[in-house]
Amino acid sequence: MDTARKNLSELTYEELEKELAPLGLPAYRLRQLEKWLSSGASFDEMTDLPLKLREELALKYSDGTLKIINKLVSAIDGTAKYLIDLGDGNIIECVLMKYKYGYSACVSTQAGCRMGCTFCASAGAGFGRNLTPGEIAGQIKTMNRDAGVNIGHVVMMGVGEPLDNYDNVVAFMRMAHDPGGLNISYRKMSLSTCGLIPGIEKLMKEDMPVTLSVSLHSPFQEERARMMPVAKKYSLDKLLEICKTFSLETGRRITYEYAMISGVNDTDAHAAELIKLLGGTLCHINLIPVNTVKGTGYRRADRVRIDRFRMTLENGGLAATVRRAMGRDIEAACGQLRRKAMEENSGKA
């Protein structure tokens, strides 16, 4: 996407009206334009607008369209993974998933990630830049148009740490919630963070009833800090304290993401400590069979071990489920396709 020119797809109708006031467009033309932009169309595709107007807009503005450079579709469950070119040398990825309740999108919020979690494919692929609100929304629009669907749920669990791009992510959520835009309920949005406490504190005051998902992965501070460098700055006890406050202030349940890694964090002692730390709080534990990522040395815990861990948590009074694996045959976990593409490009250089 051309980031040098203003992206019209990031504007509300009122902002669009103000921006294009010098053109003297009637209200019905602005509504036509807004509808096209919300669908992810390029200026060339806006065929009910006069050609001269489209040419003038293309000269001065960006339409926010994103270019698909690769797409993989799972033969197992139809999950589709997209590799997207931002037009400035940065690439991102996003995933389209179909559930009984409809379509859900997993979107990236940054081109790369600065958090350095040891089990994540994004950590070894470098950091490019933050995504704009329009680029985050553009992933949903791109998948809607390509697949001919209407995405009604969004999880910010792709490449990047959403709270490390706070202002743009909040602007995206407001844009996605707008009835004139993607019209996605806040309650159907989920934001995943590795535990940036200042961001959680700010989000708590936004009056946006989104689901907060926190990457936990260990109930022991020293072990968590080895897996997730961010824990050295924001300790586990402080993180759990703000999460409890978040639930009390918002009335929203916290989801704790927990990657099940064989021989690392899948023992009975880990389950017992989770019960001790989280018992009596408004929370849900999402157990994630970890994906194999080259260079990490981590292996997925076996299903018997995962099921025992879940049952231990449930017997201890915690709500726990095992995340359904989606698109396993196409490496649909965040960061894997982007990392592979960047390694291939680096090899050509």
C-alpha cells in the first residue's frame, strides 16, 4: 500500500466529507465512495463513480488496497492463510478461519515483532514497522473480497504485539466497529498481548468491551522470563494484578493463552501453580498445542498430557479448553509463512 499518500479507507464518513470538501461532491457520491472503500475496492473498481473523479482521487490519495502475494488453503478445514505485500518492502500475514458461528480473521498489527518470545516464529523474522489502522482493517477487507465472505469476528493474534502499536490498534478497532465500515461488534474482537502492563491499563479505560487475551505460558516468573523477555520488565505478579483489575473494572473475563510445550511447562506442578494463581478470578485458560518452529527446540506436548493438564485445571475450579488446531497443513500459526518468505528473499540477496 502507498503509505505516502493519505489513505481514504481510514476515514470516517465525516472525515471523508471534510477531506473531499474542495471537490464539492454531493452526499450520494460520498456514500458510494464510502461503500467502496469499506469493501476494500481499488479506485479502478469503483465503476459507478465517474472516471475523472477516480483518476483525481488516485492521483492524490491511497485507496488502502493490499496486494496478495501468496495464499495457502488447508485441505483439512479450509483455513486460508494470506501473505500480504504492504508496498514498501514489508510483508505481513493474516488468516481466514471458518467456524460454526461464521468467519473469523486473525490479523497482524505490526510487520514483525519486538517482543522476542522464544517459541514464536515472528521473533526470528525481524521488525519492520507498525501497521496503520487502515492496513489492519485492510487485511479483513482483502480476505472478504478474495473469499467472497463477510468476516464477523477478529482476533489480533497475528504478527506483532498489538499494545506495542497502541494508538493505531485502538483506531482500527473503532474503525472496524463503525456501522459504516466493517460493522464488527467490540464483543467479537479479541486482542492478544504478551503482557505490556501500561497498554492494558490504557485499554481498560477505553470503554471498548473487547476480549483481552494474555499470553501467559508459565506460572513461574523465572521460567516465563526465559520464554518471554517482556516478563523481565513486567513481572508475573504485576501482570496478574492488572489483569484482575481489568476484569473488575470492565466485567470482562480474561483469556490466558498457554502454549503446551513438552517437558517445559506441561507438568502437574505447572497446573497446580496456575490453580493457585488464578483461582477465584474471572478467567478462562486456552491451552494451545504449540507449533513446531525451526530453531526453537520446542516440541508440542502430546494429547494425553494436554488432556490431563486441562482436567487438572478444571478439577481445580478453572475453566479450560484446548484450542482447535486450524490449518495445520499450511503452517497457519502466526509468523511462519512470513518468516519463510523473508528467509527465501534473504537467500536471493
